[in-house]
Amino acid sequence: TRDSVDTRLEREDGAYVFVDTAGLRSPGRRRRTAEKGSALMTVRALERADIALVIADAGEGFAEQDAHIVALVRERGCATALLLNKWDLVRARDDGSAERVASAVERRLRGLSDVPVLRISATTGRGVERIFPLIRRLGSACSLRVPTAELNRWLEDCVRRHEPAMAQRGSRRRPIKFFYATQAGVRPPTFLLFCTEPESVQPSYRRFLENRLRERFDLEGTPIRIRLRARHDNSNR
């Protein structure tokens, strides 16, 4: 595939538009102008997609480039699933290939462990029936709107369970206080959190908040955007 091709599919549960794109090889291996153009069109297709199904050839293992593509589609804001195709061939080998592929996926997607993985075979149809239920779950996750009151109960519980590290300014240390949260958008779900010293909130605490959001509101497979905004603490004034 060179050009991105749209295919409309209507089912009892609704209409879908599938965009078949060119595969993405690593930049160093894109030698021809046409191949570079196809890669650009693939990236542009992600900008209008809600969900990306990344298909990897399990018969060849799970390489760094496969993991790079999964990370790329997440960065572009798409809810994402990984489909390991040709799983029938992997299972038939009976030489530990299945375990090696599974281990490679776990290792190379360590920072994206919420991405669902399906083992399928386009030839035999194994696992294919699970693709549409997965698409519906991802669609619900990336378009979820959380009521503000529920979101703030979640934030209060997070801070009670695990307070953020103190903010350091020169020799002074000050506590970081979170005040309230609101949702700013969907596809992907985007949340605004108001606090003191937003620039001092550690990346590890951001990850903690993101993980708790996924657990609380079932946001499997979708990227989450957390924006921290400053609000002054007037409690001592």
C-alpha cells in the first residue's frame, strides 16, 4: 500500500471508516521518494483517526520499529490496539516463539502497558471476531466524558492516597496543593488540574495521576492528556 485508502463498512452496531495506510519503516530505510511520501500520508491519516490498529507480523517477532509505531500513534492522540497477525504460524512452531514474542511485546511496550493486544490470524480467522468489540471499547474510552463532581472526588482520593512531593524554591520547600479538576476535551480525553506550583509537579506524580485515571474510569488503550494550571493558594491570606 502506498496511498491511504478509505473503506466504509456498515454493521448492525453502526458505520465505520477504515483507513488502510502504508506501513512505516524506520527513517533510515526509506530510500525512495515514493516511500517517504507514503510515510507522510500515513502520519497524516493518524490526524483524522480516532482509533489506530497497529498490525505487526508476529511471525517475524516484535521489533523496535513496531514499538516505535505504537508510540507514534499514541503521541498523535489515537486510541490504540496492537494486532499480532500470523499467530497461527507462531503457535505451530512449538519452539518457544510464542513466549519470545510475548516477552518482546511486554518489554518494548513497558511504558504503554495499557495498550490491548490481540493475537490473530488473517488466514484462519483466529481472533478476528474480537476486533470489533475491541474497537467499540476503544471508541468509548477515547470519547468518555467524566462528570466534574466525579472527577473531583477522584482527585481528592488521589491526593489523600499519595501527596505530591514538595516544591523546591532555592532553600525553601513548599507543599503543592491541588484544588480542582475539569475535563477539557475528548479524543483523546484531556483534563485540566489546577494547583499551586504546576511546574514543580514531578513526572512520576503525573504518571501516578494518569494511572489512577485509567483505573477509575476504564480508559484502556487511549492516550490521556493532563494539563496542569496554576492557581494561587489564598488560604493564608
